[in-house]
Amino acid sequence: MRLYYSKWQIGMWKIAAFRGELRRENAKEEYMNLQRCLALVVGGVLGLTNATMAQDTRWHFDFEEASLSSAYQADSGSQLSLSTRHYKSGRQSLMWSWRNGSRLLFTDPEPERNKKLIAFRAWVYCEEALADAVLTFGLGTQAELSVNNPRYRFQFGLNFTGWRAMWIELAEDATNTSYTGSGKGKALALEIRAPHNISSGSVYLDLVEMDRDIRRGAPDPQVPYINGGAAENREYRWSLNTLPGPVPGEITEEERRAFEIISERYETWVLGDNVMGDMREPVQVRLRTVSKVARFGRRNLEKYEIRREGDVILGQPLFASRSPYSPKFESIFQNVLLRLVLDYRLNGDSELRDDLLDLFDYLYDQGWAAGSGLGTLHHEFLRIAGYAHAVFLMREDLRATGRLEREGLTLEWHSMFGEVYEKSWDPGTNADFLRSVGMYRLFRVLMMEDTPEKVAMMRCYLAWLDNALSIAPGWLDTIKPDYSGFHHRGIYANAYAPNAFHIASLLVYLLRDTPFAVAGDKRENVKQALLTTRIMANTYDISTAINGRFPLQTTAADKLLPAYMYAAMSYTPVDAELSGTFMRLWRPELPILQELFDSASPDIEYVDTPGSIQMMVNFAAANHSPPEAAPSGHWVLPYGAFSIHRRDEWMVSMKGWSKYVWDFESGNDGSNQLGRYLSYGSMLIYASGDPVTREASGIVPEGWDWSMWPGTTVIRLSHPELGEYRRDRNFSDETFAGGVNLKGQNGIFALKLHDTQHNPSFRAVKTVFCFDDVLVCLGSDIENDDGGHATVTPLFQASISEDRPTGVNGERVRAIPYTFSGTPNQKEWLMDASGNGYVIPNGDGLRVQRQMQAPAGDFKKSYFGGKGTFELAYLDHGNAPSNAGYEYAVLVQQPLGRVRKFVDAPEYVVWQQDAQAHIVHHPKLKTTGYAVLDVGARPANGALVSVDVPSLVMTREIGDGLLLSISDPDFGWNWIIREPHRHNATMVVNQASEPRTVTVTVRGQWNLEGANALAQVTDVQSDRTVVKFICQDGKTVEVKLVWVSAVSRLDFDGNGVVDTRDFLMFINNFGLSEGDAGFEAKYDLDGNGIVGVSDFIIFSEGYGKRMSEKPVALRNEGEKLGS
């Protein structure tokens, strides 16, 4: 008898025998103390429990009753008994001893309480594998079953030993096409028919039930047809793949030795080199943690009650990670198996060896085996790190006891190894695959005997791995053309992708300098991905805006610290850039790294090994490269609509969204529920702390207003309003979101904002022009029809205290609360508490506040609540604005005196700010930024005349030349945005960005300096030059244009005048044709392939002329080029 407590909203709790705990089923696992529950029952809740059971819609048999129930009956040809020999729930199962054709019938004991049961689950145990034998299941009314006319019919194969599960979606997987009934009445009777081709046998049944919903059932050899089978389920299809030929005739000694070297490197990485005797503090911290978790592992092992009773092995039942039942296989992998294996390998306890071998047998008996789908395998591969590493570390003991082949095949199944046998793949791979099975598949090969088949499998694995590390087009994972990392079809900088980079760097290291090394260009991709991640982190903290549904989990580079070492060591000599990054981040005195040293438990990946910390200490001591300086420059990551501007120790990040880049991600558990506005042009400054951190820079959860992210332009909503509509991964219908940089130092971020998801009337154009430590922020064409809420542009929001003042027009304000309103048409200037200055040319709508914030709302995630004191400054554009705009400049980490001077003598000029273009000029830097949104724009000032594609352009005058960079933010994908502009399964994910020609016209006469495959001067007129660029992936293309005059090409000797010496050089080549010895194209002035009369006429017209001087703009500090 089981006691159930059913709660409609969250599922059903079952009081079970598992360590005196309360188990909740059909919901997230939750434990309570059994004594508390019993106290509630004694107090009178039992009556409520019995009453609420009627709400449970499950049809359920777990066979825990004291005697056989009348709800299930076998025919005269078979026998039923309640057995304790095997069980998947409680302590009993139903043993059915059958003869061929026997029938077992289940009826619902309470049919009036069951509603719309559409799915079926059951567990079956076989002590003997029966090839070609199946159980046949039928579901219908008792009357229908009595005439062999079930509404649903399906089969279950019996060629296995141990437990196996089935999850059947009845309508999808089991509809009986020969059914002839009316379909009336509840199909709540179940029959099971024994195999017809086997004379007799027995099976054990447990947890036989119907339910309202079952998702993601896993096809396997027992139920190969479910969930689309091999035709629609790629994981199952991969399991059917076989090693393609040809197989090498023999294994070479070099290959045999390479397998040994790779395995030895792995073992050193895990177990270290005499690591138990290494007294250095980081190593000892890690070892103490390993010892501690091993002790917990031994205690946890007792909970599972693993024991041998005669010829069977028993223990607590185990289930898939997405099963409604517990405990899970993953819990024993993480909390017991690998912990004990590490203890065994490090300390050599022989008794522990026997416990571990029993543990592997127990797992196999519970259904952890090749060909076992466990009901569902959804995301199961992400939960097996403990198992995979344990199998490989125990391979010799498993081999010696005859278990290795069994476990090898199990690992092959759960790592989906058959994928490597596919004929082709899309470039890249899912970040989840790379960070998990990317390693386990290598284990599968290495643990084999040295045979030609092993070499062939290794070659297939390497082909897959090289492809996995390729640049992935479209929305595919993992490494993008800009070297950012993707998952869930968007940039992910703190999870998934960096985890994948970590494992990739380790694999590159393990395989280096062997016949199985990763291809050089793929290794370079990993390197660049790591270096790009370190650009996004200051020092360890990633921008909140690119963290998916984990916005406040901003530390990332600390966890990648070992990866920089692995990747550096994969080069010979050690790579200087990667080792310099490692050395900059290696600050063992910091708490964030001490926390890393103290980590040792497996999770989705297992990376915090004793050997890895020993390697890091050794690497730091070797001092291969000095620590790099903090990155300084301007970077654009088009695949995140993300830009980064850095100087010294500060970092500014800017984030948008578009037709190609989604806005934010949230989770069903409430993660990032209020994160909608993070991509609405947020501009976050990380500049405080040592090292610089998000928290020290003022972005803390307690009291944070999630509607007021700095730099954004938003409709200001309360937290309940912001969280009311939670659909995430939305796309707009605008393609103009991205950036451009010049010489990697300065740049532009631009966003054409259209809120297609929440309020389609909401539009804005936003730009940030980055000139060293000055950021010029412009907005125009801000409009929406929301008359009930203000539209605002926050300048800053940061956590403060009274001893951290806010500067308002030179006054240091410490008071809390405090409010200030700007004056229209008057200059205002502010200093935030972190030392950043803000200059606002027009104070109209400016609001400054210092206040206690405690946003209202009840949310699942605690970080949406709390309270705290904040400084907040924003521009209020009013309700339902039309054609609103703004202008302000941010001086990052500048002294008050510099900001005060800037108010009256700004260092920039806004040349245009409207729907066609935003153009800003910086006279001192001789640099101009152009965000051209409309090809009809004709800038009145500066070098740029026009572009024929909406583009971002930046120019800088240097000497006799002009630096010009350009990007086309439009990837050119042919996916058409349709309502509701959301991430969905119909999106074509693998379309690459198409190269597009962008025609740029500049004032004056110019030539390209040097050859450039992506740029070509196509026309030079007396007052303008046409340059065609090939743009792709939103990347910046940069050229240097050199000033020329109309007759410069006639000055063959370069002395500044077309004179007699040039005439003699021309005459010496007169009459030569292309292909003749001595022919030079520069004398073929008309380009017709021969130096002839027409060329002589052109030369004569220029004879005696001198080269013209530099263009006006290069003589007058670039105030107006060609105005």
C-alpha cells in the first residue's frame, strides 16, 4: 500500500521507503522529512489526502500490495505472483510466468476518476534474453479486448536482461489501424499477450501506468517505432549506423603508441604526477576536496542499499533524469561512482574495487545498458560525466573481470557514438554534444583492444571532431564566424559554449603531436574562441547581456583558466597569446580562484581534476610568457549584435537584437523572467573593483530595476508587467544591428529597434560612437503608442551607499533619497559613483535619483526581489512619444575636471541624427563615424558621399591617406520573418551569411594601398572615387585609401612632375602588347592590352603637369572633407 498526496498544480508526492524521505512525482524532485509528513497525517491531513486522490488522473500499478489484486488477472495458461526478486518501485514487482500465447489483463480499479489518459509507461525485467520474442500490448475497453479489437496495440521486444522501460504516446505510437469499434468509452483496460514463438518464459512488471502526457519517449531495440523511430529520431538512427569501410589491414606501431600516449596524458590530467605528494597549496586544496567528496561518496553509496542476494543484485531503483521518479542514474554517477573511482585510483583500496564492480553490475541490472532507452533519453547524455570517466579510469579492472566490453557498448550507446559514422554533418556541432560526448566518444575508442577497427573508429571520431570545431554558419552551434559561442540559436558566453570550448581545448591537448591530432585550422578556431571569450570578460566577469537565461552568472574566464593552458600547450612552442592570457588570469590569491581550486565534483562536465590543478601550478611556474596587458580596443561580435570597447582595466559592452539575433532567453523555472530589455541597446560599464567585477560596478540583484538597464531605450514597466509576457528568443524584422571598428581601436554600435513581440508600435534608432574614452550616444525616431507608460533611456543604474556620492553639475550628492530634474535646453553633467562622467547637451527630461529600491512582484527566482540603495539617471521621453531623440556623452573613468571642461568644449560634433543616418565627427582624432540606415542619405560633411546598402562606416585621416572601414550588418539570410517572430522549429538553421557587394562613394581621388581581396576601386572621377567592398557575416572590412591626382599615373619615375624622363620611359615601351617580353601594364593607359597611339594621346595631355597637393581636409585638421 502506498500513500499519495496529490496537489493539482505541482504533481503528486509519494511517501516512499527511500531513506525515509518524501518523493514528489510528476514534478521537480523535492525531498521532505518523513516524520514531518507523518505529523501532518496524524494532525488530520489524512482525510484531505484521501479526498484529493480523486484528482489524480493516473492509472497506476506498482504491485506493493500484500496480495494479488483483482485488477489484474492472468489466463489459465500462466501464473502471477508478487516478487521481491526484482523491483522498480518499492520492494515488489509482478512476476508473470507465461506460456506461448498467454494473456494478462489489467482493469482500472477506479474508472470514474480517470480522465483523458493518452500515454502509457511500464518497466519490464528479463532474466534471460529472448531473441525475436515480443510482448504484445493492447489497450481498449474490456469488451474490445475480449474480441481482440484494441484501440491501441504495440509490441515490446524481449532480447535483453535486466530492466527496460517503455514510454508510449498512444495516438502517435500505438494506434491500431485495424480497429473497428466506435471509440466510445474509456480505453482503460490493458492486455499483454505472451510471445507465440517461445514455449514458456517469465517477465517481471513494475510501474505499469497510464498518464495524461509523456514527452520525448526514446526508441530503442525494444520499442524501435516510437517517437518516429529511426526515420525521425536521429539519436536512434545513429545507433543503427555501423563502421564504414574500408578498415585498415593492420595497426601500425605509431598508432599503437599514440593510443598509449593519449591515455597516459588523460590519466595524468585526472590523477596527476605523484600528486598525493605535491605539497603546493592549490594542489592540496583540490586534494582535500577530493578526499571530502570521496567520504560523501561512501556515505551516499549506503543509501542505494546495493547488495547481492543469491544470483541477483539489488538496490534502490534508478531512473532517467527526465523521469517523474527518483532517484536518478545521474545522482549515483555524480555523487557516488566517480568519487569512489577517484578514491580507488588515488589510494588503491582493494575493498573499494569490489564495491565498484558491484556498482557497475547494479547499474547494468537497473537498465543502464546498450540498447536501453530508459523510457526517455532526453538530455541523458548530459548527465553521464561521472559514469564515462569512471568507466575509463576503471578500464583495466573491468577488462580483468570480463566487464569491459559490456561497459564499452553501454558508453557507445549513451554517447551516441554512431553519429561519427554519418557520411556528412553540418559544420559545427551542438555545444551540449561537444562539452559532453565529445570526450566520451574518445574514451569509447581508447578502451578498445588495439585492432585495425580501433584505428578506423578513431579516424571516424576525428573527422567528426574536426567538423565539430569548424566555423558554424547560421544559427548552428558552436563556434561562429566572429568566434563567439552559440547555443539555443544565440550567443551564450557564460554557459554551454565556454564549457564546450573548455572540453575542446582539452581534446586538442590530449591528441596533440600524434597521428590523431586535430587539424591545425580547427585548433586555431579553438584558440580564437578562447581569446574572444577573454575579450568579453573583464577580468573574469562577462557582460550580463550575453548570458542567456543566467544573466547574473557572469563569471566565466576563471572557469576557462585551465583551457587557456591546454590550448597553449597544444602548440610547439607553447603559444604566447594563450599563455599570456593564462598568466594574466592566474591570481591564486583571489577568492574566485581559490573557489576554483576547491572544486572537485563532476557535473555536466568533469574538469576539476587533481591533475589539472597540478598542471596549472606547473604551467604558471614555467612562466612561458609574461602576463598580457588587459585587452584594449574595440571589438564587434555580429552574431550577438554585440560590441565591446575597452581601455586600461575598464570594459563597456553594448547589446542589440535583430532579425538574426534574439532578444533574451528565460527558463521554465523563472530564470531571467524579467530579462526582456537586456538587448534593447544596453550599455554596461564594468570599471570598479580589483579585479573589476559586475557587482563592484553596481549591478547587483537586490533591488535592481530590471526595466532600467543602462543604455537601453524602453517602455518603463513594473516588474509584474515586465514578467507578465514571458515568451523569449524573439526576433525583430530589422537587420540593422551590429557594429564596425577602425584599426581595432574605436568603433560604432548601432541598433534599429523594432519591438515585434510586445508592442509593434515601438521603434527607435540607437547608436554609440566610441572614441577612446568618450562614448557618444545618440537616439532618434523613438515612437510608440503606449499612453500608459513612460518611454525612457536610462543613463546609469548602480548600487550605492551614502559614502559613494553622485555628481550633479559639480555637486557631490550623498543624500538618500534625492531627486533632480534637468532643465530644457540647458547643459547638464553627472558623475556616477564609479567615476564615469555623463554630459547631456539638453537637460529636457533628465531625471536623477538616489533612492531605496524594492521592486514589487512575486517571482520564482529570488534575484528579482530584495531591496537596495541605488543611483539612477534617465531621460524621460514621455508617454507615447513620437520622433523623440536624445544625445549624451559618457566619459569613462575620467576625472571630474575633464568632464567639467568637456561640458563647454565637447570633443565631438554631431553632423547628422535622423532616420537616414547618425554621423559623428571627432576633430582631434580626425575620425568620423557613419551609421547609414537609408541608402538615400547624402552626408553633407566628411569623406563619405553615399553607400548603396545600409552600412556602418568609419574613417580616419592619416598622412596622405584615409583609413576606411565598413560593415554590412545584414547577414542576408533568406529566412522570412513571420508572426510571431519567435525562435521555432521551422527555422532553417544552417544557412550561411551571403557575401554582398557594397558600393561606397568617397569625396576626392583615391587608390587602394596594396591589394585587398575584399575591396576594389572601380571608378575614379575628378571629385569622387567609387570603392566596392565584399561584406559578409557583419564583419568589418578595412582599407587604406591613398590620395592621387588625375595625372599621377603618368609620373612613372615618381618625382612629382610628368617630364622628359617619363616620356622616355613611355617611348621605350611604345608598341609592346600584353604577352610581349618587357610589357608593363602601367604604360597601357587605356587598358586595351597594347601601348599604342591612344596611350600616347593620354600621355601628351598630362605632359608637363605637376601632382596636385593633398585634399583640403588633410591640411585643415579634417574639419570638412569636400564640403
